[in-house]
Amino acid sequence: MKKLFNVALLIGAVSALMCSCEQEPKTDGKAEFASFTITAEANPALELTRDYKAIINNTEGTILVALPEGTDVTALVPTFTLTKDDAASVDGVAVVSGEWTLDLTEAVVAKVEDAMSMVSKEYTITAAYTDGIAELTKVGFYAASNEGKLTTDVEPISIASTMTVAFPGDANQTFVLTVEATMDDVVTVNGVEATLQEPEVAEGEAAPTAFVWTAEADCSFPIDIVVADAKAGVENKYVIKIVKDTYGESWTQMASIAKLPSQDYAFDVDPVTGDLYIAFAEATMKDGETKAVNRITVQKWDGSKFVTVGEPAFSPAKASYFAVAARAGKVYVMYVDGGVSSKQTIQMWNGSTWTMIGAQGEMGKVTGTSRERNFLAIDPISGKLFASCCTSEDYTDYGVNKQCLHLGMWDGSAWIHSGSVSDRSATMLSLRNVVYAASDAVYLLTCNQKPENTNSIYRYSNGAWTTLVAGYKMKPDVTEIGSVAGLMRVNSKGELHSALFEQTSAGWNVQIFKQVGNTLERVYSPIQEGTSAPFGFEFDENDLPILAYKSDKNDHLKLVTIDPETQAWTYPADLGFEPYSSYPVMSRKSSTGDIYVSALKQNVDPDPNDATKTVKTYEVVLYKKVK
């Protein structure tokens, strides 16, 4: 019995011990820094363009903070995390993430302790000047390095982890690849270290921040590139896919309309009938006038040429800032009417003549006045016509808000005020607000000046505005967003996409965003050879985006799309002329999947009245993608 009693006591003690252990808090048995970052947000005085992650070596107990050359390291504010149940201190004084001010002119020793597991570790924190990144800043096969093989330079549209390069001829041979990498990087191409081209730095000049590497690459297969920065402890991998460039052969110039007196033009494709309409200005005189006035004319493409729809130059007075919309055989044009104090007038083609919708300038009562380009949008479900206007003038008719964007709707017999974007003054909106109709709703994209460098998307449906995306903040290196350039399109899945210009320290680029819930998600890599000129954006018959833009490489109009395999921008089609920067490139798609792109050229012609002078005229050039 005594033995049984002792066994029972032992079992009870073990059980009690097990219960006690289960009730005690668990610990990881570590005392370590899990992350350590110098963020742009926590260090505004440093004016960093991005966040810099430190290199943590838990075995050696070191943290290397790598920052750009010249960065002041006397008052750094690190953002850090620790392993579970830990606390950090310096010289016995506790330090807190986002509050600790760190002077790294000399090494600093920090201690991490886990009181629960009775362990601790000391870290020596030092600073080093490096860019902290391992990236390519330039990639290309250049004619100068490939004499006899290439007559033009071949570069990807943008630098991304996967790139597609389109060669004009035979790509199944070896070419010299030239890349530019960031500071302290080592580049390998297909497993072999590339050759560093030693930079020539004159006395007194600053040391370069990027270095050129070259390597011979067999382009019969995809090219693997690794860029490693040992000091920063990071590396990036890139893949270049080589294809034959045939995309340019898919585009043909349909026609052009030349000798126009002004840059005012607009075009649209009827998504139901497939008919293409273009509106432009013509200088004419009427009713005893002694001076030619720019009036609006609309023409339709009949399959081989443009023919005038109704009477040419039909606006009663000067017309400017055009918009045109067509659906199911109905064609609408809106313009700023010089005959009624620059208010908007809208006319409709009824099959036999142009007639005003409402009175001349009546849109001014509904939306206010504007001397900027505005938009027409036709709801594809209800067929209702919407017109937008962002006015900077005080406006009180109909009780609408002053100085903001207004939306007018044609109900079939009269214009009605459909609402104003709540709390959005004209100074907070893009000069060229993008209004787009899809799925029984109207969408508005704004490039906000306040708060700066943000974007918002609004949806108008059932008589009310809804905020879908409010003040989306761009990346830290974005210094400006294009306030007059932005487009929205919906793909076949009903997903709303926005194309926007961003200006970074490296220049302008075009970026596409997809609306996901109440935020914007970046899709595809940015196009890094764009300029600030307005551009065109459309989805093709395969749901792949097409962008038409002015390239800063040669100022030519280019068309690019996405390689479906790599999801990288590729197949540049150079249309061979310089578009007029102050007016947008336009893209439209028909119901049959045909893609049309138009752009404006500025020509300098002899003055017919004075041989010693010249006059500027404008030409609308129209291209079509041949399937």
C-alpha cells in the first residue's frame, strides 16, 4: 500500500507540474533584432526617397546601416522589431522603435534582453555609405557595341525582373549586352561575371553612382542576370526574353486630316456600330464676318476616307476644347462656345442635321464654365449622356457647390445637375478630369493637388457620388503626378484600371493601377521612357493593355503592349513622327476589337499672304491595329 501511495503522489506531482507549465507564458528563447530600418517617414529631415533596411547578422551580433553618400548619420530614427518578449537598451537606457535617436558617427552597442528566458545579446551598430540596393539602371544591346549586327539600339521598354526585348532581325546569335548597375554591385550574366568598364573620373568630379558592365550573351535563349551588392547584403535577379519585333507591322496609318488652324480635335468609336467619328476645327466666315473663325466640323470614316457629317463648320460661333461621344448611331459633340461667354454647348447628330441639346450654352447653367478640356461619357447600359466640367469660378445656380467638379446629365428632354464631387474644390482636382462610363455608372479619376501626389476615384450611380479610392498616396520617390494626364478603362472582366503619369527623380514614367476595394494596386512595370505629354490607353481584343505615348528617347509616338508570357512591356512600334505635346494621344476600341490611335502633329508652312513668314498648322494622324 505504501508503494502505491508513493506512486500516486509522484503521478500527482508530475501532473501538477505539467499543469503549471502549460499555464506559464511560452517564450521563444531568443533575444534578437528581427528588423532594423531607416524609413523616409520617420526621418523627414534626411529627405530619403525610400526606406533603407539594415543588414542584421545575428551570429556576429552586428547591424550595418547602409545609407546614400553624404547622409547625415548624427540623428537617425530607426524603426525596428524584436523577437518575442524582448526589450532593447543602450547603456542601460531603454530604446523604443520610432522614438530612439541614434548617432552613428561612431559604433553604437545595443543590448536586446528576453527577461522571461533569461537570455540577451549585444549588437554593434555601424553606418556605411552605400546605396543599399542591387539594381540595374540601364539595359540594352547597342549598335556601337554590335557593329555589323545591329543598326539601331535595342532596349526593353522598362526595367523589371522579367523583360522582353524585341530585335528587328535575327536574334539567334551572340550579342554584346551592356548594363548599368548601382554602386558597389557585381553583375553576372548567365553565370559568368561581366566585365566592369572602369569609369573615367576627372579631377574634382564626383564619383559615379552607377557603373557600366558588358558581357557577350547568347540570345538564342533567355538571358539570366544577377546583380549583387555584398556590402548591402542584397541581390536581384533579372531575365531577358528575346523575341523578333513584328508588332510595328501590325499598325497602319489609315488617314490624316491636315492644314487645321488649331489643335482642337477629338474622336470616338461607336462601340455598337463600329463607326469612327472625328471632330476638329475649321477656319470659316459666316453672316458677313470679316475674319475667319474656328468652328467645329465632324467627319466619319466610311472605310476608305473621311466624309463630313452634315454641314461643315456648324457651330454658330468660335468653338474650342472639343469632346465627342458616339453610341448606337447617335453622335454628340461638346465644345466651349465663344458665342456665350465660353459656356459649354452640346449638339447631337439626329441623322439629318446637327441640333443643340438644350439652349446654346445651357451646360454652363448646369456645370459652370471652364476653359479647360472636359469630357462626355455615355452610359453603356442606360444610354444616358453625361458631361463634366471643373470650374474655378463661383457658381450658385441650382444650389450646387462653388469651385468644384460638376456632372450634368441629359434626361432626353433637358439638362439636369447630377451632383458635384463632395468636398473637392477646383484647386484640388486635375485640370483634365477623367470621366468614364461603364456598367451603369460614371467614374471620375482625379489627380489631387491637395493632398499632393495622390489620386482619388469616385463613382456616380443612382443619383449619388461614392468615394472608391480616397487620396491614394504614391510611392516615396514620386515627386509629382500628372495633373493633366490620366485615363480609365475597364477590361472584359469588369476591372477598372487607371493609367497615370508619375514624375520620379529619374524622370517621367507611365504606370497602370487597378482598383482593388478602396485602394489602387500597381499592375505591370512602369514605362520608363515616357514624357509628360498626354497619352492613350486601351485594352486590346486579348485583354492586354496598349499604351501610346511620346518617347523621351527620340520624341516619337510609340505603341507598346504586354508580352502575355512574361507580362512585361514589349513590342515597341515607332510610328515615326513627333506628336504635339500639348494635346493628347487618343485610343479607342470598337465592338469588333479594332484598336484606333490618333495623335496631333504641328507643321510649319509658308504663310500664303507673306512669303517671308510662316504659319503653324495642325494635322490629325490616325492609326489602326491590323489583326
